[in-house]
Amino acid sequence: MLISGARFVAYRLPFVAPWRSNAGSWQARQGWLIQITDGQGNTGYGDAAPLPEIGTETSQESSDQLNELLPTLIGREPEQALRLLPNAATTPATRFGLETALLDLQSKQRAIPLYRLLTDQEIKAVHVNASIGSLDNQALERASSAVTAGHTTLKTKLGLYPMSEELAQLHRLSDQLPANCRLRLDANRAWNTDDATRLINELKGLPIESLEEPLQNPDPETLKLLQAAACFDLALDESLGSFLLNHSPEQLPVRRIIIKPTLLGGLIPSLGLIQQAHQLGIHCVITSSLESSAGIWPLLHLAATADQLTTTAIHGLATATLFTADLGDAPIFTNGQIQLGDLPGSGFILGR
């Protein structure tokens, strides 16, 4: 069925509390909701949510690209339109939004869930971590709530307070956790080499699952040494794109990479990288870039697909609760997991 309409509208989703990381602080998340329709009443939805602070194009660059490209999709099949998408290296958030809208539409036309466009394997439940924010005075309370909700991996931001304070809080948090719980740490490139080395040494004996982006300047040789010294995975996240521009995946200096399709340009480019990483023994975790629910739903389909191709992971996709409102119903996780059904499309339904 041919595309009969294509449009995008701006959205702004306020955070429940300001979102802070070493890259900055935000009161709200902004982006573009893409809607691509056919003549049979099907609509595919995509979320283009640029965030230049983590490596995407600007909002203006995204809107310019959408204004230019969307009219050219009309009169084409979704499969044809996918071949017209922009270069992932220049406008990755825009390409992610367009690709997911087209895949959503295509899967609705075929009356299959989106993951069936990505894999013919039977999928399992997708497991997710809980985000407990920074190590402030309420971190222990948020961690307790996450454990009660059934999560076994808790993610926290580091590098926002003096290292001694964060280490003390990590010890208190570790003492509180059940035996089956682990901590996923994200430093957002907070430290120099000496500080990162000190922190890794101090974390020995704590239930640490991984540490993302420890270095201000993620030099591959230094990261390789730090990984050798750590008893848990180190991970590249926001620096992954620039690393891959200058190196092959075989040269990755860490045991884990964070797959953010908004930074990589879509589900299909991300899946290609996941398959390469699996062959190299590199662990992959799929995480959001704080997209709306229109962006989270297709990410769950990618995670379900990836878990069939690689080692099952605990993904970072339970971020919709960070907003006071959303564009539609967000995924509901029970005991830290969700089972995708057989309904056509991604599962996103536009709210009224």
C-alpha cells in the first residue's frame, strides 16, 4: 500500500524532576512526532528526538531534514521509502524517527508485530533495569522502590558529586540490596585517568554489573588497561559513534557497548552492529535516549530481536516514568520485564 500522507509535529515532555548528567541538565525532553499514513487508514509513528549534547544533530537540522524528505515519501511503498532515508552519520535522530515510522506502518500493513520484520525467531520477555538517578539523599529510597517493583539491575549516575561522597553512597546502597541485585553505573565521561583508576579499584567487592563511560577523553589504550583492571564490564556509550568512525569493531577496548538507536540512526543499523559485536564476544545493551513512548516501543522490538541473536541482556528502556506526561501509553513492566504480543506494529497508540 502506498504512502498517502506524511507529517511531523513538535512535542515537549516535562521531566518529573530535572534530568541531570555530566553532559548537562534538562527540564523537559523535546522532539518531533512523525506520522506516516496510507490510504487504508494505517498510521506509522516515529520519534525524532535530537539531543546534540550526546552526539545527534540539532533540532533545527532535524526539522529541516523532515521538511525536505517527508513530501518525497508520498506515493511510495514503505519498503521503497526506507531506501530514501538520510545518512545515519549526519542526522541519526531524524533517521531513527523516520525508519521506525516506516517500519511501524509496514508491520501494520502486513498485520504483524514490528519484531517480525527483524527476526523470524520466537521472542522472549524483554528485561529492563530501573533508573534511580544520581546518588543524592533520595537514592536509597528510589532503589528500594525499584527492588520492590521487581528490578534486579539498578542504574545510577556518577560524576555529579565528589567521588568520596559517591563511593560512600554506593557502599550504603550495596548494603541495602538483595543478593540478586546489581548496580549499573554511568559516569557520562566524568573523570580523568587517575580518578577512573581509583574508582575502579574502590569498587572491588561491591555488586557492580558495569561502568559506562568513565573517561573524559576515552582513549582506547587507556580504556583497555582499565578494562583489564576491572572485574566487571566497562562500556562505551556516547563515545561509541566517534570510536567507530576511526576504528573497527574488532578494536573495541571494552567488553560492552551501549546501543542507542537514536545515535546510530535506527533499528536496522543498530542490529547490524549488534550482530558484529556478538561475533566478537562484546556484550550489547539497548538503551533509550530519553525518547517519548513513540520511540520506546520500537526499541523494545529491537531488544527482543537482539536477545535472540546474542546473549540475553537487561536493557535500559524503562524511562517513560521520568516524564509527567507522554504522547501515548508507555510500556508497562511487571517484575522488571515485558512480553511483547502479536498485535500489528510497535505497540504505540497515540493518546488523545
